[in-house]
Amino acid sequence: MTDHWDDDFDFDDDLPEVEQPEFDQPDIPDTSVEADLQDDTPWDEPDFPEIADVADPEPVAVDDTVFPPSLDVGELPEPVDGFPWIDPGTLGAADPSGFSAPVEAVRADELAAYAGVDLPEGADPWTVLAADEDPATSALARWWTPGEQ
């Protein structure tokens, strides 16, 4: 991988100095906080109470009798009707063709009612819906046009 600085670019070139024009600034009073403070401002140290040295706390002994001992019931018995959650036979046979959702045909008047479009008499409803200015309506009409699925 090459670095973009691998070219013969020399940083030590003498560049001409740019002269900055001096602008006349109006007399603006100094409103900073430092301007309000003077070095001779009296300062009273607050009286803080003495803090006693605190030793590290003693470690607390853990009492193991707080929790009861674990309960050992031995081997669990098998349910009378078996373990259905691990028996794949209880789920039924798998469909070898895979899952295919049932497709119900959509009628043009249903899509027009959903989209709030008035269909003109004598015109092909799918063509009218596919040419609608609403992108969702036109996309659905193109998708559901009979023979295009």
C-alpha cells in the first residue's frame, strides 16, 4: 500500500509571506470576568472542619448459612406422554416443496378503494392505477396486474 505522501513533495519550500491588513477596531470596553477582578481583591479562606483520619473498614465475613443448601432430587422422571419439545415427529412431516404462502388475487376496485382513486368508466383499471401519481399505488398496481405476477 502506498502512502499519499510518497511523491516528491517538499515541505521545506520557501513560501512567500502573506501580509495581513490591519483593521481599525473600535474601542470596545473589556467586559471579561478577569477585567472585573483586581489583584488586590481581598480573599477570605473558608473555614473547613478538620477531617479525622478514617481507617480502612474491616473485611466482613461471609456467612454461608444465608442460603439453603442446593436441593438434589436425583434423576427426573420421564413424563407419561414423552418429551414433546425434543421429539421432531410431533411437529408433523415437513413439506418437501418448501413453504409457499397462499396468494389471493387482488381486484382493481379493492386497490382503487384503498388508494382513494376514482376509476373512470370504460378504462382499464390496472392501467389507470399503474399511471397514478402516488408511487405506492402505481407500484402495487404494476405488481398485481393480472398476467404480470
